[in-house]
Amino acid sequence: MDMTQRVQRWLASTWGSRGQDTQAQEALAPPVDLEAIRQAMRLATGPCSHEHRARAAGQIARASTVIELWLLRSTLYQYLAQDLGQAAAASRVDGLLPLFGPAVPGAASGRGNADNAAHGQRLH
């Protein structure tokens, strides 16, 4: 038995039938408009440099699932942060979260951006 088969056997014994559970969950999730998400992502990178917009557009076009688009958020954030700054990047990427809806757990709720203000705390 080669190493690949051993790893596959170990994964199957450890995770059981999780692949079937995932497929069942995807079937129950309401459909997501991938083209709307792609368009919003392209618009979010509008103020970026030409090079970053072109790279992002290619990556967005190649993404074929909602999960691939979800994972592209970090790349978009990097491009936006380099061109506009971290605050603007976070704001634009956070604006995309509601588009993913229930297709990605926790996406619709978003996350609050923590500020690093002192809030009455003092150094000793």
C-alpha cells in the first residue's frame, strides 16, 4: 500500500462520511447569485491600481464556487490595503459579507471592526 492510500484510509477512518454531510448541507442551502458576488467584488476593487484590478478580475472570473469567492476576500483585502489603506480595505471587504448569506456560515452576520482605542484603560 502506497502512502497516498494510507493517508486516504486514515482520513476516511477519522472523518467518516463527512463528505456526504457536506453535500447534503450544500443541497439545503439556498442558491447564491455568484455573478452578483463577482460584480460586487469587481466594484470593490475599482479604486485599486490597474495591476491589482486586473489580477483581482482574473481571480474572480476563475472562481467557480461560492467558497472560492469567499476565500478570495483575503486577496482583495491585500490589494485594497496596499492601494487605499487598511481601514478602507476592511470596510470594502466587510461590505461584501451580506452577499454570501447562508451559503457561508457566519457570513451574513459580519464582524465588528475592533478599534484599538484606550477606552478608559491606563498603563501602570
